[in-house]
Amino acid sequence: MELARPAADADRALCAGLVGDALAQAGSMRGGPALVGKATPEELVSRWADETRQGAHAGLFVGEFDGAVVGVLGVVVADAEEQRRGRIECCYVEAAARGVGVGTSLMEAAVDWCAAAGCAEVDALALPGDRSTKQRLEAAGFTARLLTLSRRLG
């Protein structure tokens, strides 16, 4: 059975490994290097695991299947334009554990957490051409509201 829960300190090493896998996968996709940036998996896990960072709440969740941690989700909440907004910065499930509801459980946990934090909306990112992520987000009730195009200078 799948389950999403807040990550415990004992989960940090597993979370860092999963975030590393997510960064490697995203980094190989169109637009991925710009999204991934320079942060290490350990830095990201630490940032999400801390309750607050620079005026924004952050949350780290793990997804389990049959008692094994197979997924991770990092989310932040910040005040913007007179309203609170959540942003799912990372949601990753091991390839062998996909399709059984772990990702859905993680998304539901993040949305519930954002609602409890007083958010009016929650955003999530999908890279160009990543149809499976876009479809999963739409199935979870997300709708595309903005497409950002970029042009590198120099």
C-alpha cells in the first residue's frame, strides 16, 4: 500500500539519493539544466527539511510502498502578491515504483500541507516535452496557466 508522510531525520540520506536521481533525470531533459541549477541533493533536502527559510515555509515528504521509501517531494510556501502560494519544487518516484499511486499520494500530501499553511494556490513544474509529468499533474487537478520561454544571451 502507498503512503505519503513528512520525512523524518532518518530519511534524509534516502531523500538525498532520490533527489539526486531526480536531478539526473531532469538534467538530461530539454530545459532541465536551467531548472536543476547548481544545488546538491543534500542542500535541497536540507532546505526543504527546515521548517522555515528566508520567510517561507518548506516541507519534505517521502512516499512509501509496502514500507519502503520510494519517492520524495519538496515543497515551499511563500507570500506573493498579497497571497500565499505553494510551489512543488521536486516530486520523484523510483521508476520501479511508478504507477501504483505513490506520486499521487505525495501530491495530495503537498496540496493538503499547502492548504493548511493558508495557500490560495499551489504550483508545480513540468519540463518541455515531459508529457507524463504534465498528465500526472493534470490528473491531480493542476492546470497550465503560464508557459515561460527563455532566450540565452551571450
